[in-house]
Amino acid sequence: MTTTAWAPDADDLAALEAEHRARLRALDPLVAVPDLGAAPDDARLLAVRLPDGSRAAGLLTAGDVGADSPTALFRPLREHRLRARAAGPDVPGAVAALLAAWAARVAGDPGTPPDGDGVRQVGPAPRDHGMVLLWPSRDVEAVAALAAHGMRPTVHLAARRGTAPAASRGRAGAVVRDATADDVPALVAHQLAELAYDELVGAARVRPGAREHLATQVAGAVANPATTFLVATAARAEARGGASGERGEDVLGVVAVEPPERSGAVAGTVTAGPVSYLVLLHVTGAARGAGVGGALVDAALARVRERAGEDAVVLLHHGVLNPLSAPFWARQGFRPVLTTWELPVTGPVGPTT
């Protein structure tokens, strides 16, 4: 395959945007496709063209976060991102050519390597230095090109349209209630457990300061009346009354959902709304399979329905390779919309053989 560098003008970019957007709209109308935001003379613009007229263009960005930043729990310390568009009769070929050009650009100018956090690599996601691409999950034509390039799918952004209650299903006698300040230590433990599991499947990175960051975030979320933060406890413990700390009850599971006014960071990824963002769901190993997770999701969706209406869209992130999350969220009516693909810069950059 012969690939040529392409210097598109403004009309070329507009035509590419229109064709890319139309193709994705046919695949998944829920995916929002914002303007690429690149001018023809933008140094960050990368564009390629194939002899058959297939073409692709992308806007390159790079950013760093400190190892002690809360953001570092979910991304490499140095991240090269590509916002890409592709069109023509050979979309996989155009995507492959763009990925090759991107790899060459990063290899030629990777920047100063980050210091790292001193913790060894555990999961498959790049911990210190990586290339990251977000791509519509239903655009399977591009999947082969991404995989052949060595990129790994790590995280799905999944969506549920509407908040109608699920069909009646059995429960394990759990009581769902609002979290209180007394629950914060247990909630932090749940979130740390979720983070550790997600690290194994490439959806998170456990940094040295994770506990402190989560303690601050959880305490703030519990105290914020706009955030829905619910816990599930055993019914017998709830019946004894008193505060959580007084009765020593076990928190079997937790769920947290942000309202539309606090979900702006993800709301722009979809074409429908209003959007609420489900931040966290975790159930202890001993309680899994007994309906606790489903009870928490039902209660959280009921709150969203009260505050944002029956037609609200609920978004969440879950690990692509997580064997617990994917089937569970599918049963709850969620399906992938966008997939994050990642590749370590220190590893092989380019098509695998």
C-alpha cells in the first residue's frame, strides 16, 4: 500500500469531517463528533492519503500530569493523544496509515520521559508514557487497524438511554441507603479495591497517593447533596438501628452518580441528554451474584429519574477486559459508545508482525 503525506486545505478538512461524521452517524447515532478543531497550517495536524482516495487526518496533542495528581490514577504520566477522522473506500487502510505516521511523529519527538512513580507496571495500560486514542466502539472497520498497530483496548465509555426501572429481579435482602460521613472509610476501601482490580485489566493505575486522593474525593462527594452516593448493607444490620459506625455494619456495595450539572466532562461525547455520570459501583466479593449490584443500580437510576427525568442518559467507564464489568453492565442496559485504545511509548510502536 502506497501512502502519501497529505496537506489538506480548509475545504478538504471540511469534506473529511462531513464524510466521517455521516459514516459514524449511520453506525451509532449516539456518538457525538465535535469539530476536529484544526486549521490547515496547524503544526499539530497529521494527514495521510491513499491512492484510492481514502484519507485520514488527526490532531495531535501531548500532556503531562504529576504522579501525585488524582488524574494520574486513570492515565499515563505523559500522554500523546490523537483526535482522528477517516473516510473513503478503505477506512481501515487510512486509519493504519495515520497510526503509522503518528508513531513516527511520537518516536521522532517523544519529549523528556517522565520520572515515573517508582511503582512497577502491573496491568497492560501504559503507566508512565503512552499513546492514547478514543474511537467509536461500533466502528469495527477500524478495530483491525488499531489492533494490528499494537494498540490495546482498555476502557469503554458505556451509555444507557432512559432510566426506566428494570424488570423485577430477586434480591439478597440488602438495604440501600444514602451514604453518610461515617461510611467514608468503608467507601474509600471499596474504591481502592475497584481501582486495584481495574489496574490488572488496564483501566486504572494505582499510584502511591491513591488512598489520600480518594479519601478527599469521597468525603467531598458524600457531603455534596447534588451527588448521589448510596451504600448497600445487610438488612439485619440495618434493622438494629443507630449510625453506621455504631452498629459496625458491613457495607456490601457502593454506587455514586453525578448529576448533569457535574457531568460536563463526558456529556459532550454523546448526542442525547441530559447526561448523568455513574462514577463508581463496587460490590464485595462475598456479596457478588446475590443481586446487590443490581439493587444499587436500580436505586441510582431512580435518583437520576427524579432529578433529570426518564429520558436522561447515564454514562460510565468500565474496563474492556474486566470479566465482571462487561457482562454486568450489559445486563443493566448499558452498551459501549467509545473505546479508549492505548500503547506504551516504551514498547513496540508500529504494526505487529
